[in-house]
Amino acid sequence: ESALRVQYLRLLHNFCDRDCDNYTGRRLLLSPSERASIFGCSDVAISSSSTRPAEGESGLLSKIIHAFLHETDDSPYRFWLASCVESYLRGSSPKEQLFVAQNTGLLQHLVKDVLSDRLH
């Protein structure tokens, strides 16, 4: 079961890593409401009170980030979750990078982790 999960994460990593010129395919990792929030598409209704997608409307990328944030330091999945996010962000637009930084908690988590005493 563990090996299968790692293979799924490797598949996602390779999809993001090798699909750098096909933004349309990569953006399928975002939910429709996340795409609308990021790119301002008018075809998806979004609450005017926030640019964040409604609860329960997270795309696969947001779910991967959420899983990463909740994994323990010794988790065998932590590396592959981080690798998937990194490969997505490496080829993403500035708007997508800003969305991840502002809306997922990833940036705050990374800053806190880097500044913690346990890494020194």
C-alpha cells in the first residue's frame, strides 16, 4: 500500500514536471473555483466576500498541499508530496504561485519550519 501511494505521487510529480508547456493539462490539478479565483474566469460563480474557493471545492493541488502540511516529519510521503508541489510551482504562472502562497498555508508553514530550532 505504501509503495502504491509513492507511485501515485511520483506519477503526479512527473506529470507536472514533464508538462511544462501544457498549462491547460497542469491546471486540471486546480478545481474550477480555484481556476476562476486565480485567473478571473467569469464562468464559475465565486463568493464576492473572498477570493478563496468555497470549502470542499479544493483541487488536487490544494489537497496535496494540505496532506503535506499534516504529515509528520518522519513520514515516507512527505518528500514526494513536497516534490509534487515544487514541480507544479516551478512551471506555474505568477498568479498560481501567488494563490498557493496566500491561500494554502504552505508559505507560513515553510517559514515556520525553516526558522524552527529543530532544523539547526
